[in-house]
Amino acid sequence: MIKKILASLAFVSLPALAAPPPFTGTDYSGHYQCTGMDSHIGEFKGTVDMKLNPEQSTGPYGAYSFTLTLTDNSLYNGFAAAQETSLAIYFAHTDPALKDYGVGIAQVGTSADGKVSFTKYYYGPEYEGGGHGMETCTRQ
């Protein structure tokens, strides 16, 4: 019976997959100045660099590389997915022993001086028993 099923599947033809549509969303690539409040370290400042990955972006959905550098030179690498004015962000400290990684959700808008900005809430489940914070970043 199994041989008959497998033999019949050998002749099944799958339709050709259509090419994904080109990226039509807003490109949020750039260098951002950030300030934030973390449940462990308190106030902090840093920079974020985001770069669109056009090969993985389609229609209104954008894919980005994401790097956060704090003023003490702590470095977090990650990635982000965008839809319209929402960003989902994953980040992790470059030292995995710290278990300092997390996810964030951000809303993109415009700062008072007309620059692109985003405000992110984030959650880190393992760093020092878990933590969270808020961060606002403005594109330079």
C-alpha cells in the first residue's frame, strides 16, 4: 500500500511558485541616536544601526540587520522585521555568557523635529533574572 502511494506521488506536479513581489514598504535603514530606561541599568544612551536586507524584503514587509551599541561599548547584534510602522526586533549581547538577549516591539513615527524615530519596549527573559525597558531612537 505504501509503495502505491509513493508511486502515485512521484507523478504529482506542484505549481510553479510565483516570484515574491518587490519591497514597497518604507526603508528605515540608518544610524539612530537612542536614549532609554532599563530595569537593571537605569538610564542609558547608545546608537542603533539598521540596514534593509532587500533580498528578504517583500511587499510591505521589511527585513533588517540591527546593531545596538551602548555608550560603554556594549554591543548587541540582531535583526528586525517591519510592517508599515511596526518593528519586531531581536537582539543579543555579543558575549553569550551574559545571557543578555531579548525581543522588542517598536512603533515608528516622526520626532518633533521631523526625523524618523521609533519607540521600543523590550523584554529579556534571562539577564539577571529577567528584565525589560523602553528605548527611543531618532534617525540622524
